[in-house]
Amino acid sequence: MKKLSIATLFLCFLIGLSLAQAQKQFTLEQVMSAPFPSDLVAAPVGGNVAWVQIAKGARNIWVASPPEYKGKQLTSYREDDGEELGELVWTADAKAIIYTRGGDLDGFGENPNPRSAPEEPKQLLWIVTLDGKPPRQLAEGHSAVVPPKGYALAYISKRDIWSVKIDGSDIHPIGAAPMGTPEKPAALVQSKGRSSSLHWSPDGSKLAFVSGRGDHSFIGVYDLSAKTVRYLDASVDRDNEPVWSRDGKQIAFIRVPASREAAAFAPRRSGEPWSIRVADAETGVGREIWKADKDAGSVLRNIVADDQLVWSADNRIVFPWEKDGWTHLYSVSSSADPRSNKAVLLTPGEFEVEHVASSADGKEIIYSSNQGDIDRRHIWRVSTAGGRPATAVTTGAGIEWSPVATSDGKAIAFFRSDARRPERATIVVGSESVRDLAAESIPAEFTESSLVEPQQVILDGADGMKIHGQLFLPANLDQTKRYPAVLFFHGGSRRQMLLGWHYMYYYRNAYAMNQYLANHGYIVLSVNYRSGIGYGMKFREALNYGATGGSEFNDVMGAGIYMRNRPDVDPQRIGLWGGSYGGYLTAMGLSRASDLFAAGVDMHGVHDWNIVVRNFVPAYDPLAKPDAARLAFESSPLSSIKTWRSPVLLIHGDDDRNVPFSETVHLVEALRNQGVEFEQLIFPDEIHDFLRHEDWLRAYRASADFLDRHLKSRNH
């Protein structure tokens, strides 16, 4: 027998040690310990960038400056207090950052209080300088914007527009009292409706805004010197997304035709076409420069961007359009006659454009898409005029999103992740390699080496539709054994789960949970069911989806059958879990297929569409359309409660603004009447997307324990 050398033995030892580490079980606390970055913004001068990081519930601002781009923490909030932090905006000189802390940054109004404090927290504007001084409170409000010149900012308080000074000089609030008066916020525009979407003109002399009036909206312009408001090209339609021309003389905006028929959770493949208009900022006279075609692309499809329109340096308007069934970028001349103003397709192909920003010189668009890599995101750049193919900024097995161009035009900052390495802020300077801005902020306890790489799976729904998913297999999978299995369904439903750490906080937590379940002996399948994004308009606007038939249940069944037929899955131990829309599909699976699904975790799920649709379409009246209401109920889990037998864990915060808490109340009543086993975990004063890190941990600990007791402990 040949003896092994010392080097070979040592190599075997290292391989064994690596396998042991890969198979080591980790805790939820460990896999959720890495910080999550968001709100990346570039300074107007100097090349700086800033972003928000949430680390175990504590939200703080980080900054990085050229040439080193070494990230540093600017604020020092330490508590997991549920106080959101965001809406970052740089001052004109890039020496300070204004931000919003507290309140509901999703715009639902009432301030959340997830810690159940005796006094309701306020939503406040703060300013913090780069010199290390403590932040200073400015005013109560949100959505601040800073003019290109001057030392005052505009913001929203309640439904009105206000202004306040942002430094310690003798310059006072716009429109406020003379020098020597104490610094106080001053009202700028108090008008009918609700103001939003503030945009300063390039010279800072005027402020454009949207005035929402319920069933219609206007574009308004406030003149600081004249102290007047003019509404541009007013109509009965919904005007929004104002952007200034480079010379400050015109405003482009989107017009969406008024409609009482549009409803949430029903497929909209066509409608009355939307259009782009340009108005004179002085006279208010407007004209149409482009209009969508009928049928495909006639319904506006938004991108993830500060503005849906970009006024480029060559006086073209860049906009998103779904003409070919995919969300792409187009551009048109800002001055041409609409009868001859043909849209130029900038990003051709069967893929979706998602996160979009303009280059510093206004000549290029930088964006993320899933071009050539359908279940990931990468960064690209393309000329606003078209004429040449887009250029890839990033490639490979990673995921990249939210690009911003630095003011000096030398770098692009963005966020990235992959299957094991979590989300983090990064930058690429010129032709250099991508580098992390704050790699040291990932704690040593994070379990990167023990994570698995999910595999792309394409399976058939029960009706044959092709459905993508990500399969998580335990690292030490024994092919001779059968494992418990869990299906995961995301919320939205306008979401797409990816082959790595997700770019949204809610789903990065879900990805951590799926990794945890795989690490603890489950085979996990994350299902990108129909009505989600990433696979084109027909997939997203799926026929008979949601309240119009619940066709996504075909994908629940298809995924369940796929799992049942795997030789490494125990067909008697298949469970489901999901939140929001994913909670809806979990409940659908349990109520309609308890013979296939042994247990489930339903987090703030939809159980009766007739109740939930009103949350998004207040005018919805089930009594006015009894046939539609009947179909909506038949598309809901409560309609099949009599065949629900499998146990379920219900998790819900009672200050949920997306899915009414009553949805869980009504389901519990029905389950009790049926004698179905259920458990509940209720978070007083928590919202839909839990604000406290500890509440996420509590929810996932309870979920893992519940699944263990009902799937791992079953005897067969």
C-alpha cells in the first residue's frame, strides 16, 4: 500500500476542515448579522457618495470620498428602535447631508410606533455635516430637496410645502421674516390636495411639484420671487413625474389618462395610452411630444429611479416603455412634433431594465437589468441618443443594482451581492476593478463559508407555464435519504427572487431564512410564480391572476408536485411559507391541497381579496360589481376553508398598512370553526415590513420551530 505524503495528508485535512465548516449549523442571529445598504446617493460636487446601512436594526449614514473611497460611518444611532432613516440629499456644496428619520417612508401617513412607546415618534428632518459634528434637527416633515444655490431647503409637512434654513448663516428661510428673526420653518405652498415630488429649477428660482387631487393631479410651479403658483397644462388626467429642462425654461411630465376602471390585482396588458408632455414654466402652455401606442405598452410601467423621465444633455427625454412586452428605455426629442417624433429604443432584447440613473454629464443612462442573466442583475450604460449597443459595467455570478454616477464623472457606485457574500456598497473607478466601500462592516460572526449556492430551477406550473425558482440544497446532502422540504413564495407580487442576496430588505431577510432552513436539513425551493417581475409583461400581467382567478395557484401546485417527485424529498413532509402575497399563496396551498402540503407559515397574508383590494383602490365596491366580487372571493383562501386540514402558523403586525390585520382575524375565526390547528405570533404596533430587527428574528425563530415540529418530527 502506497503511503501518502505529509503534504497530501495536510491537503486532505484542509479539505475535511473546509467540508466540516461548510456543514456547520449556524443561527438566525449569525446569518442575519450583516448590514443591509440602501439609499445610495452621489454628491453634486466633489465625487462623494453616501448611503444608509441598517445593522441589526440600527440605521446609519455612511459616506465615501475620492480618491480612496474608504467608507466611514457618519451618524451613530445604536438602537434597534424601528425608526426608519432615508431620503438622503446632499447640500449644494457637498459638506452636509439632509435626511428623514422616523415616520412611514412608504407614504401611508401615520407614524409607526413598533416599540409601543407611550408617545408616538415623530417624522423629522435632520442635517449632518461631514466634519463629525452631531446631527441637528431641522423640522418636522419629509422629502426634502436642496436648491442648486442658496442655503434653504423645501420639504413636505402634512400635505403642504415648507422651507427652512439649513446652516448657521444669516440667510433665512425662503419667504420668511427678515434678518435677525429666529430660524423657523416657513410655509411655501398651502393648496388644495396633497403636494409631492418636489423639483428645484436649475437656478433655484422656481420649485416644481405634483398636486394630487384624488382622481386627478396637476403639475405646479412655485415662483420664489413672485410668490405665485402656476399649474401647467391642467387636465382631468393624472399628471406626474416633472423634470426640468437644462435651461430651466420648460418642464416635461407624464400624463396618465383618468380611469375609474383601473383596479389593483387584475391584469392590465392595455389601456388608454399614456403620454409625455412639455410645458412652458412661465406661461403654463403645454404640448404633447410623444404618446404610447395602443395595446402593448399603453399602460405605464415604472422603473426604479428618482425620476421616470430624464432630460438629457442633448435635449432628449429618456423614459421607460413596454412596447415589445419588456420594460426598456427609449428616448425622444424634447422639441419634435409628436406625429413624427419616433421613440428610439436604447436597450433592445428580452430582458427588463430596473434601476436607472443619469451620468454626471447627462449623455448616458446607467441602469441595472437581467440581460443575458435572467435571475440576476448587472449594471450597464448606454447613450441617451442610442445608435450603439449598451456596454456592460459588471458581469459574472454576482448581483449588482442601484447605480449612481459620481459628480466628477470618474466612477460609478452601486450595491452588489452574490450567493454567499451579502449586500454591500461598492464602486468602480474608471477601468479599475470593483471594490467594496465598507467591507469591514460585515461582522466576523456572519456565516459566509457555511452558505450554499442556490441552483436555478425551471419547472412547470400545473397548467404548463414555465416557472423559475431557486433551489437550496443542504451542503451535506445524502442522496440515500429523503429530506423535509419547504416552498417559499415572495410577496408583491411584483417581485423576483434571485440567485443570491436580494436588493430589498424584506427579501434579503427571506433569503437568510431560506439559507438557514437549508443549513438545518431542509430542501428549499423559492418560487418565482406568475404575476412577478423579470420575465416580461405577459408573465407579470398573467391572465386570471390574483382577485381575478388566483391563477398563481397553478404554480403552487406545480412546485409542490416538483418537490414531491424529487427522490431526495419526503413527499409526506412538504411545507410552505411566505409573507404578504406569499402568505396568500401559502394559505391557498393549505386550504386547497392539504393532502400535498403538511404545514405552513403564513405571514400577514391575504385571505379575502374583497377586503384587501380596498386598501389600494378605495373606490372598490363589491356590491356594485357582484360578479367580480364573487370571483374575488372564490380566488381567496377563505373560499376553500372547508378543505383546509394542515396546521398553520399565522404572523402579523397589527399596524399593517398593506394587508389589513382583519385578514388574520377573519382567518382565525374560520380555522376555529373548522377545528384546524393553528398558532399565532402577533406584533402589537408593527407594520407590514417589520421595522425592528428583533421582530424579524422572533418571526423566523417561531417559523423554524413550527416547521421543525410539524415536518421534522413527523413519523412515517
